Amino acid sequence: MQLIQQQRGMALLEALVALLLLACGILSALWLQQLGLQTQRQQVHRGIAMGLAQDLAERMRLNASQTSAYSRSWGAGSSGTEPDCTALACTRSELAQWDLAQMQQALNTQLPQGDAAIFALTGMAGWWGVVVAWHDSSESYRTDTTWGSPSCPSAMSCWRLFFRPAW
């Protein structure tokens, strides 16, 4: 009789160990899924930032005579008084203001805490840079500060694009 009770105890112990292993496996799979989702989200944000930077570079190329009007530092949001160039014809300087307002709207709606800085490169006449930043507490994609470009704010990831508006 005692042998049967010991066997039942071992079967219960084996079942508990199997349950523990199953729980560890499920938790590991969930952790890997979470890492995959986080990586995918970072890639999506990086793709959006690349698109926004490229869009502004093309707008600056089309309005090359007004490149200095596009200069912008971190945290410079739109004033809300920009002209609507879709409804009425705009001057080149108004077009620059409108382009920046369009970029700010895209930053606000497409990236978490999105921000941008636009600057002339130091020591590279005629070249400009756009840095697009988004909130990323792990700072998974930080870029350097070459050619006098502003550093990426803390708890943000940044995408940089350097280009020449006028050939």
C-alpha cells in the first residue's frame, strides 16, 4: 500500500514539473513575441521618419530659392497662422511656411512625440540636413552628430538625411 502512495506522489511531482516547464515555454514564447512587436514598431517609426525627411527634402528642392526659410530647431512647432497653399496661390516664402506646417502635422499624427530639426551643414556650402526624431525610451536608433547637425534628444531615436536642394 505504501508503494502505491509513493508512486502517486511521484506522478503528482512529475505533473507539476511538466506544468512548470510548459509555463516557462509559454512565457518565453510571449517574451519573444513582445520583442518582435517592439522591433517591428521601431522599424515602422524609422520608415515613417525616412519618408517625412525625404518629403521635406523634395519640397525644399522644389522651393530652392527659399531654403533659409526652412531652417528649424527642435521643438519649433507651427504657429497656426500659415497660409493654405491648397486653396490659394502662395508666394515662395509662404510655400516654405506651409511646407513646414505640413511636416509638423505629419510629425504630430504619425510619430510618437515626433519632432524635427532642419539646418544648413557647417563646412558644406549648399548642403542641408533634416533630423526627424520620435519617442523611443530604449533609444534603439540614435545617429551621430556629424557636420554640425544637432544631437538627438534624450529618450528619442533619430533619422538623419543630408541633401543639396539646389544643384
